Amino acid sequence: MKYLKIFILSILLFSTFSFLSIFDDLAQSLYRNNAPNLSLGFPLTYYKLFFVKHSDFNYGWNRNFIWDYLFALIISFGIYFLNEFLKKINRNGL
């Protein structure tokens, strides 16, 4: 059951990182008043959408999708085990 919680947390972190990477690109394009160049992924970009002309766009996938998910999974394991460690310390009164 604890591993299911870790995997759910990693999916939520991965989705949040991806959303924030799009949100950052959109905010920058609004500030600069030009067409947005969207890039998904943190810390590595796994999808890119960019506009060549006003109505045309190009896109491309990278193989960084797995690495970004593994990054989120490692952070999830760290958060989970740190939380368990802190609970154990609080129960023992240290």
C-alpha cells in the first residue's frame, strides 16, 4: 500500500511539474506579446511546440519523458521516507 501512495504522489508531482512548465511559457509569451513556444517537462523538456508563422506550428517529442518521471519518482520516494522518518522521531519523543 505504501508503494501505491508513492506512485500516486509521483504522478501528481510529474503532472504538476509539466503544468508549471507550460504555465511559465504562457506567462512569458503574454509578457512579450508574441506567439507562445510551449515546452513540457521539468527538469528536461520532453515535448516542444513552437510557432514558425502566425498560423503554422511545429512540434516534437524527446525521449526525456521517462527521465522526468523518474525524477518525480525519486522526489516522491524522498518525501515519503522523510515523512515516515519524522513520524518515527515524533513517536519516540526524540
